[in-house]
Amino acid sequence: MENRKEKTPAVYYAPDNVSEVLTRRQAAGYLKICLNNIDLLPIPRVRIGRSVRFRKADIDTWLEQTAAKVVLS
């Protein structure tokens, strides 16, 4: 039993063009809002099974567009 091979940790590689992906909790923290409010905002999201993910780049774009609407109004 001492001759067992050590398991190497799994390494996942993502292409360089993939932006950072956030969970609901991380996205809410990034926006500094309540976790329940993240579902009410029209931010693009990706569903993977029952999980919901947000791309940080999409959140930043949404923020810029929303800020532009507020300034123009």
C-alpha cells in the first residue's frame, strides 16, 4: 500500500479571452448590494444547470450603460 501513486491536483485552463466569472454572492459583493437584489437587476447572466454566474465584464458594461442613462436624464 505504500507504493500508491500520489494524485496530482486537477488543473483547469481557461482561454485568455474568458473574463472573470462571479457567483451570485460574489456579484452582489462586487456591486455592494443585498444578495436578493442581484436577481432584480437586468444584468446578463449565465445559467449552468441550477447555478447562476455573472461575467465581471458584463457587470462593468451594465454599470457604464446605467450610469450613462442617469447622467443623460
